[in-house]
Amino acid sequence: MTATALIIDDSPILGLQLGQWLEGFGFTVRSISAVDCESACRGAGHERVWPQELALIFVELAQAQGNGFQLLRQLQPLTRCPLVLVSGSGRSSDVEWGLQAGAAAVLSRPLASAALAACLRQLQLLPESKQVTSEASASESSASEDSASKSSATGEATR
Amino acid sequence: MSNRPPRQLLADQIVAVLAQLVEQVQRCFRQATGGSDKVLLRGCLRDLLGLSRWSEDKELHPQLVLLERLSRALFSDSRAARERVLLPIFCLLLRLNDEPRRQLAVLLRQRLDLLAAMPVASVHEPWPEQVDLLHIYRGLRRFLPPAGRHALAVDVDATQPGLEQLLQQRLQALATACSRSNWTLTDFALSGMARQCRELTQLGCYAGTGYRAILCQLEAHLLSVHARGQRPAPALLQQLLVYISGLALGKVPVETALAALTAQPVPADSLLLDTDTLDILRAELGRYGEHLHQELTPLAQVRGPHVSELLLLVSGKLVWVLHAVGQRLLSELAQCLNQVYLQYWSLRLPLPAELLELSASFRHALAGLQQEPPQQEPPQQEPPQRPQPQWREAASVHGLMSAVLVHWPSTSGQSEQTVSLPSQPMSIPSSDRQRCQALPLREVPGYLATTCNLLLAAEVAWFMQPAQFFQRAAQLQQELRLLEQGMAAMKMQGMEEFSALLLDVYTHLRLKLPSAAIPGPLLWQAQQQLILMLDRTAAGLAPLPGHLPDADVSNGLTHWLAQADARLARAVERQPHGPQWLELKVAYFLRQTSKLLGRPLRLCLQQGEQGCQLRPLEQQALVTALFTLLRWTLLGTEADMALRRKAHKPLAIALGIELALDVAGQCWVTLSDDSSLALPDQKQLARLEKTAGALVHSLRCSVLAEQLRCFSFQVELIC
């Protein structure tokens, strides 16, 4: 059975950006379009009925109501799977606050498949040999080496 | 299922409970159905449902459908109606205790199949008089994924070996979800299960088995259960689990489960159709045909409305009813239509005219069936201008099915969440009252790349030579504003903030303060950063890494802005009431307010074609009024932040000030903003007018068609 990644965002943006890559990495992608933190949390709580499927949860920092930090704090007691915060600003404060709020990793926009792969490897959700399989990744082979180093400099962090 | 009781004990229990049930029914007839009897009867039904879970032979499952119908009838207010429904059932139940169980079970099965031609979901509650069917599927739509790539797991492949095992795994997951729900599924969990069914349905397509049909029905069950209330009936869920678990464990033949789950009747030639049953089913057909007509009419009259949930439900029911009356060909056609409707509903697309015509023909055929027995002559209500389809000829119906399937919608036309962006940057008037177009979010990067032409073609000389810079500054600024909106829509706050920073610099530069030199090298660096961002973001949703704004450039721009603010403050002090004083004064006020709010403010000041020459006192009065209104406007912006973000608007607030002289020589001022559409009440308006100063009259506030809030007032000129 494939691992399932849950994406929580109040708009389809994060799903659009991450979905294809995650599927390329072999994940089944599921999205919760939450209107606020509470409903997102409730939805994610219900997702626990399939705990064996949920491999990780991506949380968008910028939500129209509330924010990703609150969501992380609310989600943490509900699930054991790693939580990944996605920030649009790339500020170092986002990374620090995200980690304090319970994120296992923080990704910054613009997202890159190599940065995502590195994050998944660090969370031990992707074998070292697994390569990006999506079409989009084909065009970025030249920059993939840069990306790994750059991604860590631009805000990605893991526990 | 580990605690399953022995088979004989189970059978005995079922018979015992049925006996109690019969007794309750008799009492109901004798005593006009008292409240306590209802409770007891419901208890019997619940026990039966619980026992059926352990039943190995699935022959008793259709009884549950009948029993639910019985339950509904007993709760009816009309005794006549109750007796009409109950009598045949009652007789059967009586016979069940007198005859050998096996034989009666077969008889009961046949009878139940006919009576349960309506699906379980519909007999559970009165329909449609007391249930708003529009609630069905409502709220679930957002949870159901489109039939795009996200809807299906990546490991689905028609040629993949072991697909059956994968199906079993998925079914097992679904069964686990059912059992862990503790029979009190919440909305989300229930809709999640429905979504799993849909995914499994697609998986079933690849497998080429009967899974697809059974899962479609299961999804319909789940959605209906969801629609009926916050607490779905535990009994129904338990019943569902029987089938799901059976499928998951591979112990239930697909055909058996399908027949049981959908109340699918046995083949028509083995049915004992009596007159009453035929009448009931024909009446049902007529009712469904009428509903079909009601739902199709608005779709045909007004292009644009999408498929309603009721249409889905009615077309789904027709599949079963047509099958029950032996109209197998029409049933297949109904199934075909139902699936196509489902696709259009899922993608939120309007039905094409040709499909509406086919649907209308189908409805006429239904009307004909209701009037004439199936074995007699063909339907008579077909419009004279169209030839009468031969509904009982396989070739004709299959041709119609092909015609229906031709209109299977393409997922490429799927509607998405959109964002409004200016259709052309240069079409933006100097204020933010721009013409906008709705763009799907995924198209925003490409749109930005093709629209921001000047930004992409920028050359170093433009930033090094003031003449060249000011020649293009206006358009560059407008393209930057478009970029800012696009980045906000894509939740790329880093780029949005960088665009905002650059816009602030451009705004300062366009004030043309004598002491402000153009920071050419810095602007060129920033421009290169922007081009890099735009290029890579436009590469689709797979941007390359490493295009966050360079920190040195951002810091350089911020430092320059701080110096520029100081220069602006000095300029305002040096030219009291000079020709540029009003513009500088407002710009300075907004810079300070922007820093205080932590949000960018975009101002567009228009002073009329001939200019609005104001005396110092009039300028002072105008500034006082403007600042009063701006303070009121900007202090309320935080409350609207959530709505603003939800609408994919940028952080920056767009403000517009327009001065105009009317024919009588009076000065009219308009202040617009896009921060909110909330209007001040009469008291607030009166207070604002009073605070705005003695020279201000006729203060009004309204909402413009461009979704801008607008204050307008008159400044009294001193003759």
C-alpha cells in the first residue's frame, strides 16, 4: 500500500504545488481544504481512522483564518506522523516558530522537488536512491545540485 | 467477526426475532400503532439488523430493506397508507413462521426484491415530501476530489499485476474505517469513506470486475446517509460493513453483494410480478420522470447552471426501478446517463445541449412506460418532430448509450478556483479600478510571464539614465503591481513582499524629489532578481530552487527607502502649500501609516485634467478631510485581512484619490479603497463629516461596481 500524504491548506495552492511531486515520489495525496484551523484540525483528526496510511502532513502557514503555527500545535497531539510546515516568505523566524510549534521540517516557497526530496529523506520517508519521477523534474536536473544546498539556506530545516 | 455465534443459534435467533416482529405488527394493526409499539418494533428491527451481520447466507439481507420500508410505513400518519404497505409484508412475515425456512427465504427474497426496488437510502425516510433532497451530497462536494490525477493513487495501472490484491487492500482499509468509526461517523469521516469509494470505483474500472458497480452504490449509500442527518443510522452502517468486509475478505461473490447492496432484483423472468407491485413501480417511474423533468428544465432554459444533486439521485434511482420492472435496456441507459451526469456534476460543468436532448427523450420514454405496460405498445408521448426511439430494441438503446457517452466530459475543462487579475496591465487606469479577468490559479504563473512584457525586457540603461527610467516607470510600476497580485494569489509572500518593496521605491522616485537620485545599480539588481523569479515561476508549478530575493538587494532597497522617507519629510516641510505639497503631504502620511500598519499602501492621486488649483487654506481643509477618512479606513483593515487573503488579494491596500472641478467650480473629492466593503452607518458618517472640517460638505460613502469602497465629498472653495 502506498504511503499517504495529507495536505492542509485553505486554498488549492499547496496541493497544486506539491501534489505532482509527491505522487512522483510514490505518495497518495489527500487534501483538506480547511476554512479555519478548527475545521482543519477536526478533518485531520478524522483522518486518523486510517493511521496506517498517513505518512506525513503538510500544513500551509498562510491561512485566511488563523495560521499554520496554531494548526501545528493543534495537530501535534492528534497524530504521530511528521508535520511539515510550508512557508511562503522564507523568513528564518518562520522556520524557528514552525519547529517550536511541532513541525518536523519547514519548507519555503518557491518549492523545489529536490528540497522536497531532501526533506522526505531526512524524515526517512524516501529511500536514498529514490529519484524524482515527475515530468517537471526532468527540466531541473541541471539545478538539482544547487538546490539541495540552497534549500537548506532558504529556510528548510529539520529536527 | 471473530465472535460469530454458531450458525444454528443464529438461525434460531433470527426466527425468534421475526416472531416478535410479527407480534408487534399485529399489535400495530390492532391498536392503531401506539408509541410504545413503535419503540418495540424498532428494537426488533435493530436486533434483526445486528443478527444479519453474522448471517452466512446472504439471503436474509434483502429483508432488511423490506423491514426498513416496514419501519417507515409504521411511522406514517395515514393508517390507510400504512395498511396498504403493510398488508402484503405482514402476510409474508406470517408465512415465514409457518413454512420451512429455506423455502420462505426464497419467496421472501423475490418479494423483497420487488418491494425494495427503491434503494435502502430512500426507504429509510420519507421521500421527497419530508426530506430536502438538495441536502444530499451537499457539503460533500468539497471533499470529493475531481476526477483528475489527484483522485487516483499513482500505483493504478491497467497492466499492473496484483491489482486484485490492491483492491482487497483498499476495501480492507474502507472496512477498517467503518469499524473504527464506532458507528457514529461524523460528516468528514463519512465523506472520506465516500471518497474512498470513488477512488475504488476508478480502480474497479481498471480491474474490469463488478467492483465498480458495487462501489458506486456504496458511495451513494454513504452520501445519502450523510445527507439524512448528523447521526447516520448505526444499523445501516452495520449493514454496509457486512458487504464491505465480505468483499475485503473475498468471501462474498461480487454478484451476490451487488444484488444485496443495491436491492438489485433477480432476473426478470423469475420474478412473480403481481399487479400491485407493477402499479407501485409504475407510479414510482412517473414520479421520477417528473423529477427528471423538473431538474432538466432549468438546465435547458438557462445555459450555465450545473447538474443538480437531485438529478444525480433521481437518475440513480431510475437505474434500479427500471431494472425492477424488467426494462433492462432502459436501465442500462439510465445508468449510462447517471454516470455522465455524475462526471459533469463532479467537474461542475454545464450539460451540453445534445445531452439535454437525449435526456429529454429518455424522460419521454419513461412517461410512456408509466402509461403502458412494458409488454404492450411503445410510449406515446414522444414529441412529433422527433422519431420515436425503439426503446426495447437493443441496437437502438445501445446507439443512444454511445451517443450519451460521446459527451463524457473532459477533465481539462474542469473548473478551478480562480483569481481576478487585470486583463492588461496598461489597461489599468491610474487608480486600481481595473478591468479584471478570472484566471484559474494554475494559470497565474504563465499569465504573469506573458503579461509583464516590459519587466521581462528591461535593460540596464533604463535604470541608469533618468530620462529612460521615467519614460517607462509608469508601466513598470503597473506590471509590478500585477506581479504583486499574482504572487499573493500563489501564496508566495516572499516574492509579494519583494514586489511591494520595489513598488514603494518606484512610488518614491515618481515623486521626483530634487534630492532623490535614482539608485540605478540597485534597481537593476532588483530587476534581475525579478526576471529570475518570474521566469522560474512561469515554468509552471515546478519552479526551480534558489530564486528567493537576494537579501543584499532587499536590504539595499529598504535602506534606500528609509533615506527617501527622510527626504520626503524634509520636502513636505520645505514647500508648504506649494504646487506639489498635497501630493507630498499625502504620500508622507501614507508612508508613516504603512510603517505603522506593517502593510504596503498604494496611492493613485488624480488631480483632474486641468489640475485643481487650491489655495493654501483649501489645501489644508482637503488634507484634514482626507486624513480623517484615511485614518478611519486604514484602522479597520486588519479585521478584513482574512477575507482579503481568501480572495487571493495582496497585502497592499490600493487607495485612490481623485479631485475634480464641476461646472459650477466646486471641488469634488473621491477617496476609494479596496480594503473593505463595510460602510459607515449614519452616526459614523455624521461624525466623520464633522471631524473632516468646516469646509467639507455632502460626505457620502458607497460601494462601486469595481468592489471598491468610495467616499465622496465636496470641499468649499473660498472665492
